[in-house]
Amino acid sequence: MTEPPGPPQPGPPPGSPPGGRWPDIRATYDAVAADYAAAFAAELAGKPADRELLDEFAAALGAGAAVWDVGCGAAGHVTRYLADRGLRAVGVDLSPASVAEASRRQPGLRFGAADMRALPAADGALAGIVALYSVIHLPREQIPLALAEFRRVLAPGGGLLIAMHGGSGEIESADWFGRPVTVRASLVSLTELVSMTEQAGFGITRALARPPYPAEHQTERLYVWGQAGG
Ligand SMILES: C[S@@+](CC[C@H](N)C(=O)[O-])C[C@H]1O[C@@H](n2cnc3c(N)ncnc32)[C@H](O)[C@@H]1O
């Protein structure tokens, strides 16, 4: 098992490319951590397709497998779901306030602050990575950086499960949970996501799209399950 994630990396806010046009995603999630957790903590109960996929992914990795839930969010509910299926699940997130909220809500599980583009894990240290709706917050041209980092920390044969919103371009809001914060997400097609995942050194175990559930933001939902090449 690799070391638990450490403190937030120093430096400029990740997600801010030269020129600084991309919003400070860390600050956004720090501001809404409690709201986000309250809104999404129970969401898996209404998402049977996601539960089924997570169940299959967990079963394929096997009990005791070391998995990081990257961009776990303030609820830590996916980390808990994975742990409840026998995985040694750790949650990591860019937002320290989200990490604190997830730690409070999920006693007995480990959470730490980290940027998905520079994970505090040794090469090949993990059996699995789950990244549900977190890669979305990178500028599109940075998504391959995150995928390459996932490949680096996964052992050959390790599993990667990513979820993103389908579409093209970006979606953005300057108001979230009634707070004056900017949240932005990159949209991709399933073909693009598969292609980027393959280019990062993964074979594709599963690639699927589903329409949104009524309670979800009304975007197509994309899921790619990759296997790290040897
Ligand atoms: C939409 S939430 C998803 C949370 C959780 N995975 C879920 O499915 O409910 C996106 C999360 O990704 C995190 N995030 C965004 N950019 C990140 C980065 N570069 N590294 C790690 N986490 C990041 C955010 O702080 C936020 O908690």
C-alpha cells in the first residue's frame, strides 16, 4: 500500500493555466464543500447503473485491492461505497475543505488533499483508480496529463474507472448553491474519452453512455473503464 496522500501541494491553484483564465476550482469546492456534501451524499441510491458499474469494478479488482477515489468530493460517498465492497479505498481531492468534510462524514476512512495531475503515490502503487466527475474540471488539453498520471500510479493490469459529462466545449456557472463561485467543466464525447484513455496506455474494458437520471444535471453520462497496459 502506498503512503496516504499528504498535504496540499504548494504553488498556484491547480486548474489555472498560464494566463489564469480557468477558474480556481479548488477555491470553488472549498466554498461549497458543506453544500455539495449535503446535496450528493445519498445520490448513489438513485443511480442503479452507477452502482452496478462500481460493483463490477470492485469485484474485478478483488477484496483488499488498494484504490484511490480521485476527486472524491466532500461527501466521500463513493469512497465509502468502494470500501463497503471490500476495497482498501482512500479518497483524494484538490479541495482541502472537501477532504475535511469527507473525513468528518466517513469515519474510519482515509482522505487527503492532492491534485490528480501530481498524485502522491509511487509508480505502480495502486490496483485501481476511480475518478467520477472530477477530470471534468480540467481544461480539455490537461485531461491527458491526468490520465498519464493515473497510468503512472497504477500497477500493470490495474483498473481505471472515469465518469464525465458528454458533449463538446465547456459548461460554466458563476453561481453555485447560491454562492458567488465559478464552476466550469469540460465536455467530451465518448469517442474522445476512449481515445485519450487509450493514448495514455490503457486498454478499454468498458465504454458506455447513458442518459441522465431526472435528478441529475441534464447531460449525457459517459463512463470508461480502462486497464493499465503492461
Ligand atoms: C463534481 S465533484 C465529484 C465528486 C465525486 N467524485 C462524486 O462523484 O460525487 C468534483 C470533485 O473533483 C475535485 N477536483 C477537481 N479538480 C481536481 C484535481 N485537479 N485534482 C483532484 N481533485 C479535483 C473537486 O474538488 C471536487 O471535489
